[in-house]
Amino acid sequence: MSDLDVPHDAFAAIEREIASDTSPVGIDAKKTHVIILHKLQEIEASLKRLESRLDG
């Protein structure tokens, strides 16, 4: 298993969440980007909390 492998259940859940029958590519690109950006913001906030604990 590589670092990029996603467990099947997680993959299926994400796939259901971003799927779009009205999009020519099969996904809702705007929703996908919003999810990605939201997760990145969560990661950034978490890293800041960890860094403040290490610095403090």
C-alpha cells in the first residue's frame, strides 16, 4: 500500500459526496474544491495549535 492509497470505504464516501449527474466529468468541481479548501484550513489550524504547544 502506498501513501496515496485510500481505503475503499473512505474512497466510496468521498466519491458519493462529490458526484454529480449534471456535470460532464461526473463530479461537482465547486463542491470538491470547497471540501479540499476546508480540509486544508482544518489542517492549517491543527498545525498552528501543535506549533504553539511546541513553542510554548
